[in-house]
Amino acid sequence: MAKGLQGFSWTMLLLFCAIQDLGAWAMHTAVEGPGLGQPGDPALLAGGRVKRGWVWNQFFVVEEYTGTEPLYVGKIHSDSDEGDGSIKYTISGEGAGTIFLIDEITGDIHATERLDREQKTFYTLRAQARDRQTDQLLEPESEFIIKVQDINDSEPRFLEGPYIGSVAELSPIGTSVMQVMASDADDPTYGSSARIVYSVLEGEQHFTVDSKTGVIRTAVADLDRETQDRYEVVIRATDMAGQLGGLSGSTTVTIVITDVNDNPPRFPQKMYQFSIVETAPVGTAIGRVKAEDSDVGENTDMTYQVKDEEGVEMFKVTTDSNTQEAVITVQKPLDYESKKVHTVVVEALNKFVDPRFVDLGTFRDQTIVRVSVLDVDEPPEFRPPSNLMEVQEDVHVGSVVGVVTALDPDTANHPVRYAIDRSTDAERIFDIDANTGAIVTGKVLDRETAGWHNITVLAMEADNHSQVSRASLRIRILDVNDNPPELATPYEAAVCEDAKPGQLIQTISVVDRDEPQSGHRFYFTLAPEATNNHHFSLLDIKDNTAAVHTQRMGFNRQEQDVYLLPILVVDSGPPALSSTGTLTIRVCGCDSNGAIQSCNSTAYVVSATLSPGALIALLVCVLILVVLVLLILTLKRHHKSHLTSEDDEDMRDNVIKYNDEGGGEQDTEAYDMSALRSLYDFSEIKGGDGAGGPGDGGLSGNPTSELHALPQWVQSPDLDFSVFRDYICKKVEQADKDLSVPPYDSFQTYAFEGSDSPVPSLSSINTWSSGSEQDFSYLGGWGPRFRQLAALYAGRRGEEDSEES
């Protein structure tokens, strides 16, 4: 059927095109194409011919042509064509030579390929008329368009799918759900190929669609989410305005039914039963109940409450926000012996009620909860629960302080035994009778030591000591007047030597460790041993204080510098207790204003005259003096050690070391000349002291001996060590005779250098050996400091000469 309709469409379209072409051929119109030359142009006009123009019809080509022969498009023709075949027609541009071919002689244009308007709607080409012999343009090139004529070959498409919409349940008829739109690729300006209408293929029982706009609406008013929560609706779009032969496309629209609060909560059961032990603490959860609601989301949120008075007093209901359950908890302690079963009415109601659906019924429901209390073996209970007892502090040991009572709350009513938790009465001040609960004193009480005692009393079943109850008991010790009053401090007073009668010396007060309920009242008087006192008087001021005044004119501290005044203090009892305290009065010297200047007690004077600032200044001065003394001692010790080091220094202990050969005896820059001068001066002094004869040991008196004392640096197999021995002995003897030289505890030995060096020595010390022809007489001209050296070498030279002679 579809193929037949398509063939019919093709037939009608070709017939329409043929009629259009016939009308066009009957109207040959001269058209000047763009780019025509101006009149008189030699390139376009020859021999003064009149300008000619193109003549052709407006070209159309039908898309999707399926014939086997090329499709005739149209014909181009120039009015200069006389039909003799001298003009050649050509075309160029889009599709020229491939899609469109032209007959060079007749100008007929044919389409050789199947065209699709949805891909390209028109083609722009250019036509030329040329002389077949010279190939020159006979007419200006002109542009023409071949339009692709549309046919209904594209069905409508829903491009925005899949579609999902929603609508609330129980919505009225005609409520808009959503809009769907389809598009058609055909030409909307040509015929009805792109005119679309909408219709419902599936789901028309519940929804409708607007044929022009595609808006989907509800068709019924009783959509119930609890019955069906979604619908699949198929929408069809048809082109050709829905006429016969039009193409169509469809899409599926999912419509979700949203919830409204149209269902009240309902308890699945009308009665629930729970049980709980009687010892369950307050706040213990008994059980949970839940009312069901067919709605979803916040429409299922509900609250629970207890409706009956008994249940409100004993139990509490809360709502679990996560599970929407009612949690029933204990609000007051339960007692099996008092009531074994409790009945509670629990009501559930929605939080959010939609007023549109109030007429559907009440949105609440009730159920009955029965709570059974289970009996357990409970510990004894103290009755009455009084926790305060009082007792006088002077009661005898074993006196009854009070009685505690505890009863077994169970039906069996087991006997009860009592005890004291010794961790609260480690000193065992109290005891308790295990059978009667009587609390008695175990030791003597003293309120001044401990005025309160906190103990814990235990009550337990006689045959089951694991069932224990505890009660805290506070025992107050009542005061008894058993402590005499005493002076507040050991009072000391001072009186001036020139004091006048009636002058106030001291105000005294007393303390009493007792605490009578009516308050303290003390009485003051002089002790009996002070009745003959004529120096001072005591006045009771009646406010628990007393004043001491002078009773005579003037005192003399040379005669008596201290007075001891005994004072008797009595409290108000009962019984009245008393004590005697002593007031020490010192006689002091005072200035004209009555300020004390000095007393016999040095400590008192210092404490009275020296202020804290003066004491601090005195300490700072002492500290500065100590620092100065330490500094002086340190400087003296440093100076003494420096002098001692200078006195102990001696050139004979110095070893001068240098590694260069130097320039001989005349080179005085390579070593310290002062060391040599000190040594030689010392030798000269020693020589001067012993210059009386050759036997005094002086070095200058025996130069030959000193010469032999020099070390022999030439290695010889028959070396005589007696030379060293003689040299050392002379040095020791010389040091022993000089009392000013400090003793030396070190003994230095100088041995030989070792084997000979391949390089001969540059020193002049070995020049004394035979074979040396050096003359040392010039040493005598060096002055007194080199006298000894000159004597040594000159004497040795003389001996050599005598031996040679």
C-alpha cells in the first residue's frame, strides 16, 4: 500500500512539473544575465548587431528520482540560435559535468544522479553560448539556479526523547503533564510535508495529547499512586497534517504519578503486648510499634503520643525519625508488688496533613499496648529515707545515735541484716546492730576534732547477701562546753616611762573552740595573784574584749623593765570554764610624742627602728664590700704569680731551637742575643767573684779547663768522657756555692748528633782541631762580652803553637 501511495505521489508530481514546463515554453522571455556587456562593445557585438539575451525556463528537479533514465531538468536557448548547430552550449558550477549534463547542440539539461533536498536544496550554475568554430562567447555568461523540489520522504522524529514526566495523583482532568515535540526534515514551505499532528497510540484511557502543540494532559481524575505509580504512554506524530499517505513517528513517554497525603496511618494490630522487669531504670525502652502509611516521603512522617492518663504518668512515647516507629520507654520506676500490668493507649497521626483531602477521613489511628511487669528479687529498701542524725559530743561509748530501718519489698519479705561500710568509717567511731539497725558510738566523740561524720549503711537480705542496698548517713556532733576560753595570742605590750594614769596599753580578746548555740560571752578579770597590783587596771568592755590601762604616774625601767599581768577569762558555760593568760608589759623610753625609742630588748628596738628599706640598703653595702675584697685578693694573687714566674725564669732552662745554619758568629739576627748575653754576664759575675786564684773554680781563671769542657763533635773511637764529667762537676760546685740561685731538679744530658753528615759543618766550633790555620785573635776586639770566648780560642791556639815548637 505504501509503495502504491509513493508511486501515485510521483505521478502527480511529474504531471505538475510537465504542466509547468509547457506553460514556460509558451512564454519565451528574453532575460539579460548578469555581466552582460554594454551596447557597442566590440567584444560582444559584431557589425553593429543588436544585443541579444538568454532565453530559458526556471529549472526544477524532483528529489529522490528513482527512474532508470536521466531526469530532464530543462533547456537553455539563446535567441541568436538559428538551429544550424553553429552554437555550442556549456554549463559550469555546482554539479556541472557530474550531476547535471547539457546537450551542446540543443541545450537540454538532464540530472544523472538521485538528489536529496534535505542535504542540498539548490545548485548554482553558469551557462555559456560559444561559437562552435571559434569557441568565442556569443553571449555574456549567465548564472541560473536549479532548485530541488521536495517530496514527502522524511517522517517526523522526536529528537528530545526519552521523555519522562510526572503528575500528582488525584489531579483533576486536563492537568498538564508535559509537552513533546517532533521535527520533520521536509520543506515546511512546500506543501504539507512538514505539517505534523499528534495523537495517543497507547494510554489514551488515562491521558490525552493536543494534536497541534503536543501537550499531554490527564484524561481521568482518579489516578492513584498506590494503585499504579507510573504509566507508559506512546505518542505518535504524523506529517501531511494527518492526511492519508503521511509519514509518522512515535515515542514513549514515561509518566510518574507523584504522591500526595491521601492515606491516613493505620496500626496493623489493635493490641500489642510487652513485658519488662520491675527493676528496669527510668528511660529503658520497653518496645516499638509502628503505624503503616501507604504514602511515601514526608507524607509518611508521623508522631506518636500517649492518650490515657495512666500511660502518660508511667510511660513515654517518642518517634524514631529514621524508622517512623513509636519507642515506648519507662518514665517512672515500676513496682511489681504495686501493679503487675499497665495498659497504654498510643495514637499515631501524620505530621503534614493536606487540607484538600481532609474529607477522605481522619488522618490518625490508635492502638492498645499492654505492659506486663515481671517480678525480680530486689534488695531491701530504707524507710523512711532520712539521712541525718545528731548526737552530743559528751555521750558515753555505746550510746545509741539513731536507728535505720530497711524492708524487703518482695512478697517473700525476707529478714534484713545491717552493716557499716568501713571504707567510710575506717576509725570505727560508730557501730551498728546487725538485727535492729541501731547505730551506737564506738569511740569518744569530739566535736572540735570532727563536727560531722558521713557513713554508709548497708542493708542486705539475711539469706542472700548479694541483694544489698546502701544509704548515706550524716551524723552531726552537737557541741558541749568542754573547752575553756584562751587569749587569742601571747600578748606583749609596751608602756612609756612617762606614762600617765588611765592610758590605754593593750586591748585583748579571747578564742573558744566551743560553739554554743546562743553565741559566746566572755568575762575578764585580773587573776587572784594580781589583786595587789597597783600598776595596771583591767576593764571588761562587754563585747568579748577587755582593755588594760595604766594605774599610776610614770615608770622606771632601771627599777623594773618588765611586768607580767595575769588575766582570768571565764565563758558563759554551762558549765562555766575559765583560764588564765599572761600579758607581758615592757617599760620603754619614748619621745615627746609618745613614740617608743628604746627598750631593754635589743631585738625589739631594732625591729622598731629599722625599716625594710634601711635593712635592704645595709645588705647592699655589705655585698659591695665583699665583692671589692674578693677583687683585690684576685688581683694580688695574679700579680704574685706573674712575679714568681719572672723570678723563676732562667736562661739555662731555655732551649733555643732554630733549623737554619745562619751566618756564623757575626750573624746576630738569627738568634736571641739577650739570652747569650745573660749567660755570659752570669759567667763573668761568677768569674769576678772567684778571681782570687786558679783554685776557686771560676771559669775565667782557667780558660783551658773551660775549653776542654766544650763538646767534642768529631766522632773518635777513643773519645774520653771525662771531659763531660769534669764540666758537670764544675757546674754543680758552682751552683752549690751560690746561695741566690734556686735549686734545679732537672738534669739535662747532651749526647752526640750521630754519624757524620756528608756535608762538612759550617760551624767554627771545630776549628780548634789540628790543621786549622784560622786566627781567633780578632775576638779580643769584640768587647768584654766575648772575652771568655776569645780566651778559650786564643788559649787553645797558644797550646797548639807550643806543641808544634
